[in-house]
Amino acid sequence: MTDLTPYYTREGAPIIEAVRELISFTPAKRGDGGEVLFVGTCPRCGGSGRFGPEVVHSGICFECEGRRVTEQRARVYTEGRLEQLNAAAQRKADAARAAALAEEEARIAAAEELVPGFADLFRIARSVIDRDAYYDDATGWDQTNEVWYEVDESDDRRINHLGNLSRRLEDLTHIVWRKSGFTEKSAKFLVSTLTQLCEGWAAIADADREAAEKVASGIAIEEGRQTITGTITATKWQDSPYGSTLKMLVIDGKGLKYWGTVPGGLDGTREDLKGARVRFLATVEASDDPLFGFFKRPTKSEVLEAPNA
């Protein structure tokens, strides 16, 4: 009987572990492998004999018809031959990767000639996407300081910003890059788009530095019943099981932000309220952000200054 101990599948698994009963072994002409016909555990049901819901073929596996084993055929190789095959596959993959990189570098260089500055900006954008930056545990690029920094997955601003960056770049990549390279028009459009996005990124970083300075100086949301005076910068209808409620974001003179329901005394549409300077009494609760809080039960509201005043 043929000893299958020295032989392996293309994936590197010892074939002897899969063989329950050897039917035949046909050696290769080179003597470094061959073909095995054997009885082994059914690959579809994993040897249980059952697969899928009871209403389909009474739950019996189609592959083995409930016998739990099937007749199978596999190419096998000696350890030495397997190493040769893996080395050849790696060389082929490396050559293909090198050719793709060379083609990409040539296209980047051509676009750089059309639009100076294209190459640096494109590589920054690509590095963001290559790091899966707009998913969990994202990494951000601070263009102002030219450094990478970690982005908390709860920071929607940066994650959304990275998402926009990624989508814009991928759109152009699919439309232009993989077809015929960048034209002067498409390269200019990409540079313009990415510049705007990176400027937005820098603005986020600046806002974070400002917030850190405020916290360091002792400015923070205080909880409890208090009077809030500030400007309404945003409004939004928010649905709940009890109906729709108009919410508003108010920023006071210190830069503290408050989110809550628009008081009944502030009549008007979303457009009427945005930009108005108001004062009201409410109960404030702090959030994880020391500069952002939620208010509820607002009363004694008044408009101090109309939006267009």
C-alpha cells in the first residue's frame, strides 16, 4: 500500500489526514507527487450527512447522500516540490505587483507634468485609504502639522471627512485611472477636490486645538438648572415614537454647545430660528465632550436678536 505520509495538498495540508480509504495513487512522472483517488469526509456537510433545512431533500446532504463520505480526487506534492511551486507563485505575484506599481508611478509622473503638485497630494490621499482610515480605529492625516494621529471611532467629523475623501478618490480612480490615465482636466479636478478636503481636515484639527485650550483654561459645561444665552446655529426635526420634535443647537459666548428641544416660546420655522440670539432657562446635562451638553425642559425663552438684525 502506498505511503501517503510524504505528500501534501497544494494548500500545504498533509493528504494523509484527509484520506479514510485509499482507492488509487498515480505517481507523477517526475516522482515528486501524483494524483490520489480516495474516500474522505464529505466537504459539503463536514461528515454530518445533513445539510440545509429539513424541507429541502429532508435535510440530507446532496453531496454524499447522507453517507458522510465521498469519493474524492486530489493532486499531491512532496514537500520539496511544494516549496518550488510556492516560490514560483511568489515570484509571479511579485513581478505582477512590480509591474502594477511601475505603471502607477508612470501615470502619477504624467499627471504631475500636467498639474504640478498632483503627486504629493495623490499619495497623501492614497495613504489615507490604504489605512482603511474611515473605518473603526481610523488614522487621520493632519495636513497643517504633517503628522498622523489616531481617530476615535466615535468622532463622526473625521470619519465622515475621510469617507468623503475616499469616495471622491475612488470615483476618479475607477472612471479615469484604470482606463487611460489622468488628463489635465481630471488631474486639476482631483487636486482641487482633495485640497478642499484637506483644508477641511486642517480646520477640524484647528477646532480641536481650540477646544483643548478652552478645557485647559477651565471652560466646560456645567450641569443643573441654568440660564443659557447664545446663538442658534442649527435646527433639525427629530422623530421619536411620540412624534416629531424640532431640536436646536445653541452656542454661547464661550463656545459651549447645547442641544435640545426648541422652547415653545420660540415660534417659527427652522429658517426663522437659525441665526437668532436667544435666552432661556433649562436643565443641562453634560456629555462625554466637556464643551457639549444637552438641555431639557426649556422655559422663559426670548429672542434677544433676530437672525437678520
